[in-house]
Amino acid sequence: MTPRSLFDRMSLLPGRLGQRLGLLDHVPEGLPDGAPPPRHVFRWDLDKTYLRTEFDSLADLARSAVENAADKQAYPGATALLRALHQDGHRICIVSGSPTQMRQVLAAKLALDGISYDEFVLKNNLKNLLRGRFRALRAQIPYKLPAMLQSRLGAAAEAETLFGDDAEADAIIYCLYADLIAERVTLADLERVLIASRAYDDDAVRILDLARRVPKYDAVRRMFIHLDRRSAPVGFRHYGPRLVPVFNYFQAALVLYGDRVLSARQVIFVALEMLDSGQFEIGHLATSVQDVIRRGRISREVALQLAAEAHEAAHSGALSGRNDLPPFEQIAHAFRDRVRELGPVDHRADELTATLDYVRLVDEEHEHRRTRRRRGH
Amino acid sequence: MHRIVVDAMGGDHAPEEIVHGAAEASLALPSAEIILVGDAAELGRLLPRMRHDGARVRVHHAPTFVEMDEKPAEALAAKPESSIAVAADLVARGEGDALVSAGNTGASVLACARRWPLLQGVRRAALAAVYPTELRRGEKDDPFSLILDVGATIEASAEDLVGFAVMGSAYAKLVSQNRRPRVALLSNGTEAGKGPAPVVAAHAALVETTELNFIGNIEGLDIPRGVADVVVTSGFVGNVVLKMLEGVSETVVRLARYAHKERLAWRLGLIALSSAIDQLKSITDWQQYGGAPLLGFTHPFIKAHGRSNAHAITNAIKVAHKALAGNLCGHIARTMAELDERANRRPRTANDATSDPGAS
């Protein structure tokens, strides 16, 4: 139960101070007693997924660490998308690899953007450093996977959607998590993956325990990988159609519209935020629609249905006060043109045929990371 | 945003290398949109294999394409929905701003000529080619000179040649960042009165222009020396010269191979020179240059080499982007209008109508 009295709040202070300094772990508060389980949980990474962060070099890292909240930039459309999801009553859980010492500035940035969230977990790297666990400083799976399992233990939903990026191992971690809670990956398999991930023994024991206790259900409906590095989308094909690489958040909104998670009006709001950023024009959004159709991530029918519903939404005021935009008919025409330009060709996404070999994927990811380090990326 | 239409099916290595080049260009040119024209299924299969920006590369379906060895006019008549025809149409309809193709040169030029209007004041279009030279030029230390026309207009009048000079100069200014490119007429002697009538008349007209840095006539041997930055000639002569220069280069390479095989001393000599040869090769690599522009139309068209790989295509797209960003066509039209205005003000003299076709 959430403490309400002054005494209760005072009693939390030492713990919060410890968390801020990085001496104590932040454990997400689950649902309050008696609260109904959430319908849909959206798990978001922050760096390179929500926030435009450069940490390819030490200078980038240093710059990122001293930036204040106002200097940090969200990707166009991500804020509108997160707001829409929260307004619909979905649970927003943020799991980021940023250090706990950045909690204040990151929380301030989210507040500036008007983002409300239910959980916000950061990586306690100071603790890793003090314990001499240098492997854990860069480790992804031994950090993110238990954070997500812990979160699900506190608030299990029947549906989950995950947002990550192509900079690190998000695709592997998210699929592993999805397969674990759907009981497609056994504990023995997980143990092998943790060994390949070079997890410390006690961390591995803790993760296996969480995996044993986590509520099992095939809950993960979608995983979005934001192509921050502009990686080739085909590199993610083996993860199957549930994982959608996206170049921008309009594409994510389109897929979520197709999944009946977002309304046409909410998709319009994502599009408007992207146009307002000055980094996108209507043509870019129309091309983004064509791209997801071409990759078989949404059908032409869904795109046309969206155009029809967006037309209604525009007439009912979704575009009111937007004198800077051309009439909606003109915008819809540009979108329909892009769909028509594809000709009569039928585009379908390749279906997942084989189960994933996570040990191999982890090994490949390590090799990939080593290569990137050698090249100075 | 500049929209660059790319014939994805044209070229010896199409569509893979073309799509790859366009994908790279989408990352390098954030203010451009690339429109790939070709078989949508094939392009849709290739594009996700490459790093690119999905909001800046789109596909426009075209069910057929013109083969490299097809006769241009016949092929375009038989395949009205070929990728080059559809691509040129898109630009003509205002759905694209520039065109890049590595496909059949004749078909590409014809497709543009049939759909795009000429710039005001331009009587004939010119296809330009670049040739590596001894001297360098411009802010980029460009080792290439521009030769035009190399085949778009077989017989050129004096006015056509003046137009070519204006177009070539504008292009060199923009692409080579050469503030005042040296423009010369190709003739059989450096004297003003030498050459066929159109060349002599063009010389007389160009001498009076202040817009161009006209240095007079040059001879064939001056081309590889790099005496001029822009070499102006008729399409017939230009094509013969270009082919001959290419032939000489190939012969030199063959002789070097022969020398390499024949004698150990010659082989050692070539090995000693190998790093210098490699450097020369990289400097004069046509793939760096992108392609040859077709000048005179209301839109830029960059004809990439038929053997273009992804790198050459990316560079050709960058050149098209540069032409759009620098308003190449606008500059040409403005200079042509200025020349026209001056010609109208000037009373006609005997020199305008007659010439002395002297021979060396």
C-alpha cells in the first residue's frame, strides 16, 4: 500500500537518498493492494528510443551526463505516442540503461514533456563499480531482463508492447522476455543464455528465480525497434512479425493503429508532433506509410481505413487551428498516392518459421559489439 | 526538400547496386527524398537489406525496363511503362525534381527530351562528360574537365555552341566549385578564324560575353592537359573525341599489361610505380564524379556510367542534389536570357552571318 502519512514519507527518505546515490537498488512499486491488473503494459527504453542520445564516444557520454533536462531531445512523435498511451489508461514502464545518478535530470525531462509513467528503472552502475563488477557495467541482458521480470511480477498484464532501439541488444532481450513469459523458453535454456551473456553467478540465480515466479502468459503483442542507427530492417527478420523495426514513431503509430491500440485521432497527433519538429514533412510521413506497407507491417486496407477514419477525425476538430497545414483532402491524397505507387504488387512480411537460438544470438551480439568498438563506433 | 528520381532498373548492376547507392544517399542527404522507379516487388525485397532512411526513400512501380543494348526509340515505343519512361514522366509531372539513371544512354536522353521542355533561351540540350586532366581546378582541386556535347546534338549551330558554353560553365561553377571556369571551343587550331563556320561564329559571339571566362579555341591535345575547364563542341565531334580518349586509356592499360608479362625489368618498373598508379587511379576514378549531366532541360538529369556501382550511384545522386540546391537550371536560364538580351540590343554585323572555315 502506498504510504500517505508524513511519518511514512519521512521513513522513505533514507531509501530514496540511497537510491539517488546509487547505493541502493530501486525496486519498482507494483500495483497498490486491490488494484485491478493493467490491461496493457508498454515498456520503453529511454536512450536512442525516446531520447536522442549520443554515446558512441567517451565525449558523447560525458556530454550526455552533464546535459540538463531542457537540453535533452525526444524523437519526434515519441512524446505524443507516450501521452496517447497513458491517456488511454495503459501502464507505462520505463527501463533504461542510464545510471541511477541521472534519475533527477531524466525525470525532469519526462515531466517537461508531460510524460506520466508508472515505473522508472535505471541501472545502478555505481554499485557494480563498487563491487568490482566491471562486466556488469556494459551488460545488457543481466540488467534489463530481471528488471522487466520484476516489473511483471508487480503488475502482470495480458498484453505488453515493448519499445527499444537498434543500438544494443534490445531485440534479443525483448524476444527472450516474450518467449520466457510465454513459456517458449525453458529455465534450462535461460541458464545457458545467461552463461553466454557472462552474467555473474548470483545475478543468474536471481534472474532464474524471477523467471520461475513471473506470471506466465503469451502477453507480448509487439516489439518496436527504433532504427536509430538506421540498421537494415532485414537484420531483424528472424525475430518474426511480432518485432517491427521502425524508422520513426509515425510508423509505430500506424502499426499500433492496425493492432487496434491507437485511434486515427491519436495517429494524427503523433504525425502533427513530427511535422512540428521541423524534421519531417508530409511527404516523409507518406513515404513512411509506404515503407511499412512494403515491408508487410500493415496492409493497404489498414492504410486506407486509417485515411477514412483520419478524415472523420480531421472534420471533428483533430486539425483545428492548424492553418499551417494544407487541407486534409490534400494530405490524404498524398498518402493515397504513395500507396498507389506500389502498383499491384502484394507485400507480405515473412512469417517466423524457426525458434530463436538465443545463445547464438548473444554470441553474435558480443562479436558485433567488439567489431563496433574496434572500428571506434 | 529535393526529390530525386532514380531509374532503379537501369545499368549493368541494376537493381542491387542502384538501390544500394540510393539507400546510402538517403543517409547522406537528409534534405532529399529518393524515388526509386522499378519493379516494386524486387525493390521492396532489396531495400530492407540495406541501411537507409525509410522516410526518405520511396518506391514507384514500373513493370518493365529498357535493356542496355536495346534501340532507344524502339524500346521506348514498345515499353511505355519502362522504368526510365515512368521516371522521366514523374519529373515532367512535377512529382520529382531531378533524374538519375545508369541505364541505356540513348533511351534515357530520349525519354527526357520527349517529356521535358528546354530552358528558355536554350535551343538544344547537351550531354556532358568528364575527362581526367593533368591540371586541377576549382576549390575541390577537381582533376576533371567537362566536355560537351558528347552526343545529344549531332550537328550544332553557333548559337547551340554558345548555349553549351553557358551550360557547361554554370555546371562547372556549381559542381566543381570553380568560380570562373575557363571555357574553350574545340577546333583544329587556336586561331579565332579556324574551324567550321559554326565554331568561328560561336567564337565571335563568346569573345563578347562577359558572363563567361572564354579563353578561345583549343586543340584536341589540350583536352588531357586540362587547358580548359569546359570544352565545347558539337555532339558528333564530342562523341568521337570521347571514344578516342577512352580508347587511348584502354590501350595504355593493355600496353602496361603486356609489359608486365613480357620482361622482368618492365614488371619491376611497374611494381615500383604501383603506388603512384593507384593514387592516380583514385584521383581520376570516374565513380567519384557520379555521372554526366544532360544540360538544357528544365530539370537536371545525371547520366551515371552503365557500369556504376553503389558508390558511383550515391555520388550521381549527390551531384543531382547539388544541381538542385544550387539552382543550376535557374542559373543557365538567367545567363541565356542575359545573352539574348545583349544580342537583341547589338546591331547585326557581317561576322554574325559569315565565317572563314580556315584549316591548319
